[in-house]
Amino acid sequence: MNSPLFFASTEQRKAVENMHTCRTAARGGRIVQCPNCYTRTVVYNPCNTRLCNLFSVNFVQSRSVG
């Protein structure tokens, strides 16, 4: 059975590309150090695409704090 062809718009393609690199070295990042044990961790930047699962979870968490 042949699958139907899907033509994505430029915006849709950009969103998929952004989500594919979300929280990876491709998006850049920073080193964060724990003030208690001085362990260093690399924290990668999100894609900021509202449809991305990682972005949605972080957005909800940031809104529920405080």
C-alpha cells in the first residue's frame, strides 16, 4: 500500500528541524556547577518550538513555580 505524499511548509520544516536538535550540542549550551558539591553539568539549549515535548514540559514547570 502506498503512503500519501505530504508536503510540509517552510515553517513546518523549520519546526521539525528545531525539535530534532532540541537540547543537543547543535543548539549550544552552558556549564552549570552545583553550589553544594561543585559537580559540573552541561545544560543544552531548548528549541523553543511550542509543539516540542521538551519545551512544553519546561514551560509548564516554569509557570507552576512561585
